[in-house]
Amino acid sequence: MNHLAIYAIYPNVVKIVDNVAYDINDNIVEIDIDAVNAWQDPNQYKQDRQQAYKSIAEQLDMMYHDKVDGTSTWKEHIDAVKAAHPKPTE
């Protein structure tokens, strides 16, 4: 069960124990599992980008060589990652 989705969809949920959601008064909160499964994390793109970016050392090396060689490999790398993992529109 996607706990992050439950907390996002049901702001009254304060804890989840053994896949049962509870409110502040320890009342069980009924969960629509289809809504939970359909939920998209609006911040997932950040994690996806972080994994796709080359290391800082590699990026600095790209920047150095771009300056020396007159190339744009660093910008192309950043553009490619951003294109592959776009920020969702609100």
C-alpha cells in the first residue's frame, strides 16, 4: 500500500498500522484503493532527475571541457535529463 499516496489523498490520516489508516481519534479511515493506486507523486520527477544526473565531479569535468573545447556537453546532458523527467504542470 502506498502510504505517501494515502497521506496525500486523506489529510485526516495520522497513522497507518498494518495497512489500516487511522485519524487523530484512532478511528479507521476507509481508503479507496483505486484512488491510492492512481495517485501520482508530484515530486517523483525530482528523484528521477537526481538518479539520472551524472555525478558532480563528472558535471564539473564536462563544464571544464566545454569551456576549453567550446562544446556544450554539460548543457546537453542537463537538457536531456530534464526532457526525460519533466516537471509536472500544475
